[in-house]
Amino acid sequence: MVGPLFEEPGSFDREGLAARLRTLAAENIYIGGSSWKYEGWLGQIYTRERYLARGRFSKKLFEAECLREYAETFPTVCGDFAFYQFPTEDFWSRLFHRAPANFRFAFKVPEQITCKVFPAHPRYGAQAGRDNEAFLDAHMFQEMFVRPLLPHRDKTALLIFEFGTFGRRSFAETGEFLGRLDPFLAALPREFRYAVEIRNPEFLQRDYFACLRSHEVAHVYNAWSKMPELQHQIALPDSATTDFQVCRALLRRGRVYEDAVATFAPYQEVQDPNPEARDAMRVLIGRARENKEFLFLFVNNRLEGNAPMTILSVVEP
């Protein structure tokens, strides 16, 4: 049930946030959430009355249609859902139809491309614990992900390769990873922008950044449980690898993802403010403005408890 705070008109400055984000988007600074289907945002980003069926709130209607209302406030979103499957052409058509012409998507590339060894988890079925033969398969990526997206490239701002933490079974050292990554990046079709997100802090070395720079691919500054704080990543020499920046503020350092879900769901309010992460995001916005570069900044509910409130705090004058 949604608490009283989110049923009082004016309790969240949605119009003010939307205006600020439009101004920033006009400067090629795109800020949004990681996904958008959160009922906890009712009364903030979403209007309950728009999702009533026979006088009652309809979860099905909400999930099918709330992107339209999301786009009234935010100019962009990161489609984390794509990490778990190769969406069909019909799916893409329906999704893009719900977004206005000036809206921009980022998508995580399916884990079938970025997972070296499938986790020993029931959802992977017979693949659990096994090596992934399609790891960094450029042909599969182009045929199964890029080709269906090509008709929608005007609304697709960015594709993100998220690599989970690699154990030594996968790569004994950074050079082995780069030996696989470099030829894959070289084969990428040029129709899209690309970014790489790693979860191995020991990979944050000069050779890693040089690899990305040689292919005009961005490093994703990512707030994650075992990654250095955002401000430390930003300060690393050579970490700016191309003419656009990408940041995903996902999780407080030291916090396990599952614990964040249990603590913060249903994501109605900020519960654990993270001023260091907020300051780092402001630094990236300032850098993008100064250098007149594109910035794609995505904030997850699991960082503080409620992404819209975090974003509002970051962009307030």
C-alpha cells in the first residue's frame, strides 16, 4: 500500500524536476532511472488515476502503460530488462511506440554475451555453472541484438556491456580479459554508442582504459558493492575514454544487492542518503557541461531507496 506522503498533491515537485531535466537534456545531459515500473513512485512520477480499471488500480495496466508517464518527467531510462533476454522485434516496436520522439533509451546487452560462466543458480537451468560458449560472440550480438534494434537507433542512445565479477577460473589477470574484449569491441557496428561496466576493481588499470579508448567506448562509472566509490573512479587517470560519459549509481559500496532490495522495496522514499555519490554525480554533470560532452546518468532505487528523490537532490539548483 502506498503511504500518505505519496497521495498528497504537491508532495513531490514533479514539474520542477521535469523542467530541470529538460534543461539538462538540451545540453546533452540525460538523467533517468534504471527501469521504470515501480509502484512506489505513485504520487511522485506516476498518477494513480491513470491506471484504474473498473475503479481499482491495475498492475497490468500500470506496467503496460507507465512508460508514457515516466517520459513526461525523464528524458531517458536504462533498460535493465534486456540483460535477461534477447527481445523480439515485436517487443522493440511496442516499447519504442510508447516513448516520445525525443526520449532516449540505454540498454544493457544480454548476459548471454557478457557472462563468462553462468552462475550456479536455478534460473539458468542446465547452463548453471557451465562456461558460456557465446561469451563475447560478436556475430550473435549483431544478429540477435543489434539487427532488431537498428530501426530504432534514433531513440537508442547507448548500449552497455555489464560484466559481473569474474573469478580466477574465468580470467587470472586483466590482460586475459582484455585479450577477449579488444577484438570484440573492434567488431562492433558503428551505429550505436557503447559502454563497458566492470565489477572487478583490479581491472581499473591503464591498459583497460586504453582498450576502451582505442574503440571509442566509455567506461561506466558504477557505484557497486565492491567497486571503488564513484569519486575515486572519476579521479582515475585515463578513465574518461571517449567523448561521452556514462554513470550508473546502483548500490552503496559494501552493501549486497539482495539486502538493498529487502531494505528499500517498494522504493517509496530515500532511506539511506549517500552524499558522496550525489557529489560525484554533480561532478560528472559539471564536467559534461564544461567539456560540452554527452552524459548519460542513471540512478537505481537501490542506491538510497528512491531514485526520483535522489535525482531531484542532484539536479536542484
